[in-house]
Amino acid sequence: MKKRGLEKGEVTFLLVNVLLGIILFILSIQIYKKDTTLSSQGAFPFILSILMMVMSALMIVELKKYDKVDISEKKALVKIREIIAYIFPGKIFPIMTLIVIYAVVLPRVGFTISTFFFLSLSLITFHPRDIVKSLLISAGVVGVILVIFQYIFKVMLP
Amino acid sequence: MLSIILNPSLIGILALFVFLGIYVGAMPGLSVSMACSLLISFTFSWEPLPALAAMLGAQIGGVYGGSRAAILLNIPGTTAAVATSLDGYPLAKKGLAGEAIAVATLSSVMGGLIGAVILAIGAPLISNIALKFAPRDYFLLGMMGLLLVGSLGSESNSRGIFTALIGLFIGTIGLDLVTGQQRFAFGNTYLMGGVNYVVVMLGLFGMSEALIQLRDLSVYPVKQKVDNLKPDFKGHVKYFVLTIKSSLIGVFVGALPGTGGDIAALIAYDQAKRTTKNPEVPFGEGAIEGLVAPETANNAAIGGAYIPMLTLGIPGDAVTAIILGALLIHGLRPGPLFMTESPDAFGFIVAGNFIGNIFLLIFGFMGIKLFTKIVEIPKYILMPTIIILSVVGSYAINNSIADIYWMLGFGIIGYLLKLYHFPTAPLILGVILSTIIEQSFRRAVSMAGNSLIGFIIDIVTNPISLILLVAIIFMSFSQSNFWKKTREKKLLNR
């Protein structure tokens, strides 16, 4: 099988996983030391955290099987920009921002209005020229969701 | 019981969701796991059997639906249809798309029916054996499932197992079931109740998948002409032996905890390629056998995957893990006593597998024009809608805004995991299996006097536990780099 190259920021992500393993190990050991028997409430998470650290170490070791690690002499700032561009390409960042705003606004203004605006703005983000079409599609989708979920599935909407 | 199983409204729901499932499976970007996780939350307030009918229908239709995109677009609609595209698409390019879809439909129905028969016969047998299982056996079975799903479904064993471990960890958050003390809750009242696995599923299969799909907004217009969409029962008879063989592979692989239709289909395809002497058309260039084998196996795997889920409470794949979650939410407890405690639910699942496949036979031969229209719905409309459905679904479980925030959080985590080639299915399986694995482990070590050596002695001196341990060791070894390299060397020397 053809080797794939490392993605931008993959090494950083693996290091975050190593860190996660260490943090969970520290938290688990605090629970485990209250009762060190194998059937105690802390034993299972303690074992899991050790295994997580082992697996994250293995993931680091396995880096050698991928095409060259990016160790070019680029400045840190350039590298960070490249990672951000990889994680949030195209319209992903605006969409994620819209999702966060939607989640914050939702409990305050209700489902129908917030969903209509979220969907309209998302569609406009992708196709800025089709504003009317986007508004009509959003109204249609929100209408269908309301009918299906409120009346057929009888789901309580936020 | 028959009157419950043959209830017209249940059959109607099953039929409707088989139909919808075909289109979900057929659309690149939508998956059966995504559909079932959304359905859990939307059918939350329903009675258990209608909810089960909806999910079962979506699963049967969805697994088959993947073949349509594989044949017409060379893009498997589901992972279970990866092998289908190898010969399905070459057939479509030769102008035989209609024949290819007809063969895929008949094969899927045959596989599904055989899977249902084996489920009906096998589940009671396994249940009887499972009654003899001790807590250590459940612990070993759970670990086996996680090891398998962690290693088979990803490019690196360590990444798969790591995500499974994260899942197990998430499952430990909240009040300890034995002592009632907090674990990783940090005094937060929401966390004390534990993280709801439906919220995790919606984040990982709904929102994160939608974000991943939004990275590439390509539309796939259907360029192949589809005609002659008629079942050729007589012509299919010559593939009888292959159908039976592929079904058995499908059921067996599907029944292994942690594996699923995708692996079953690939193994069945490989077996067909090796054992079919003189196919009319070479494999990879439009061999009908290359279509029959994977399509039969992936649908047979559905019945197989239900066997460990219903009898042991250990799901066979990600979709049955979601359905296990649904059963638990509706107060049903899969395990060795499931058949005696919930005979209606068990009977309905078996009967639903039969009836659902009959509907598949009907719907599989119609609606192809509708399919070509639906598949062209732009992703930029579809994916934000999936995000909204995930929001609605996560709220519907407890009517809690906090659940929406957690779903969004898991959506972003899932997005990063997928971006860096980590599989997400082991994480879900880990969350769902966490309680059973931990409780079984704690009971088993208590019975062994809280001693690790005693626990190991218990395992090696009990036949069932020993068989499970040997299976785990064998599976781990066969997935190791050492084993893979040795096999590659042997193949090169031949």
C-alpha cells in the first residue's frame, strides 16, 4: 500500500493525545490512591490511562512509517498558519463560527428563528449570490423540520 | 406474539424506513450510523417496537443502498459497499448498470434472508451458552470487540485502540455505580450523571461527518444509463453456492464482536476471487461474482451482528452498537435472558429482518429516477441540515441545552480525529461497552480475591475464558506488524 504523508499538524495532534494520556493518568491516580484494590472505583480508569499512554507512545513511534516528518526550517508562525489552513479550509471556519453562534443564540430566541438564520447564513456563505434562493430553501427546510419533528415524531424542539 | 410482530403499523414503519434507508445509504456523505444515531433521539418518545422498526428498516435499506452509489458513481455510499464498486462500476461503464443493480438487489436480499435464518437459529443457541458465562468472560468479550474494531477499522492499531480507550474513559465519567462517588465530574452536576452516549454518537457520526463532508463540496452527477432493472431469479440460481458461502462468511464475520459488513464484504470478495474458476469476466473488470459475494455478505452480516448484541449485549458493529444503545434507552436489556424477558422485541427483530428484506426486494427495483435526483442534492444544503438535525436530536433526549453543547464538542473532537486518520467507531463502542467491561472486570477480580494473579488463574483454568483469551491473543498477534511483515515476505517468496 502507498505510504501517505503526514498531515499538517498531525504531530502536534499526537502530542496533544500524549498530554491527554498523562493528564488522565494523574487524575486517575488521585482516585486510585484512595483505595488501591483492583476492584476499586479508581482501578479501571488507572489501567485505562496507562494503556492510553502506551498507545500514544506507540503512535509517536509509528510516525516513522509515514513519509518524511515536516522538519523544514519554516518559522513557527508560518507552521501554525499552515495547520490552521489545513483544519479550517475554505468555508469551514465561518461555518464553525456560525454553529457556535447558533448554539449560543438558540436558547434565547428559540428554534425556528435561530435555525432559519443559521441555515440561511450557511447557504449564503457557500453561495453569496443566491441570497433569495438561500432564504427560500432555509424557510422550506425549517418548515419541513417543524412538521416532521413536532407533529410526526412528536419531538420537543429547543 | 405473532399479532404484535405482524402489526400493520409496525410493518408500515419498517417498510417506510427500508425505503428511506436505501436513499440514505446511497448518498455519499450520509451513513447508516448517522441515520440510526439521529433516529435514536427522534424515536425516543416512541414505544420500543416502532422505534426498533424504524432503525432496523434504516439499517437494512442503508446497507443495501450503499451499492447504488458504488455501482453508478464508483463511490461507495457506505463502507460496506467498498468491495461492490470493484466490479459494480466496471459493469455500469459497460452500459450494464441496470443488470448490476438487479444482481446487487437480489444478492442483498438473499444474504439478508439467510442472515435472518441464522439469527433465528443461532441466537437461542448462543444464549444458552452465554448463561454459563462468568463476569470475566464478559470482560474478555468486551475487550475482544474493542481490539477488533480498533485494529481492523483503522490504518494503525494503536490509533484505533487509543480511540476505543478514550471511549471507555468517557464511559467512566460520573457517579460510580458501586460506591456512588464522583469520577472525573469535577463537581459538575451534568457530568455526575455521566455523558449521554447518544450525544456522543450524534457529535461523532452527525456533526463531525457533516463538517468533514463540507471540506469537499463535489457533486456526483449520475452519468450511467440505467435500464433493464428487472430481477433475474433464474439467472441468479447459478450463483447459489457462492451466495450460500458468502452469506456464511457474512454472518460469521458480522457475529464477531467489533467487525461488520465492510470487513465481511471484503473477505467474501477475496474468497470469491480466489475460488471462482474461470469467471466469464475477470474480477475487477465487471465479474458478476465480484458483485454477488460482497453484496450477499454485507447484508448477511446484519443478522450476524445481532447475534452477539442480543445474546451477550456485545454489539457486532457500530450500527448494532447504536441499536444496543436504543434498546437500553427503551428499558430493554440485551443479554442471555433477553429472549425470555423480552420475547416480543426478540421476535420482532428476527421477523423484521425477514420482512425488511422482502421490502428491500420490492423497493430495490424501483425509484431509480428519484435516486438520480436525490443523489445530486448539493452538500452545502444537506450538511448544514444534518447539523440542525444533530442539534434537534441531542436536545430531544433530555430537553437539555447542555446536551447540545456536548454534542457540538464531540462533533469538533470527531472532526479532528477524522482529519488525522483516527477511526471514530471504536470510541462509540468504547462508550457503550464501558459499563459492562468495567463492572465485569470489577466483579471478576473481586471473585478472584482482588488479586491479579488469581484473576489470571481464573481465566486460564476455565475453558470458556481460556478460549476467549486465546482468541484475543491470536487476533492481536495476527494484526501485529511482525505477523503482517512475515506474511508479506512469504507471499513475495512464492
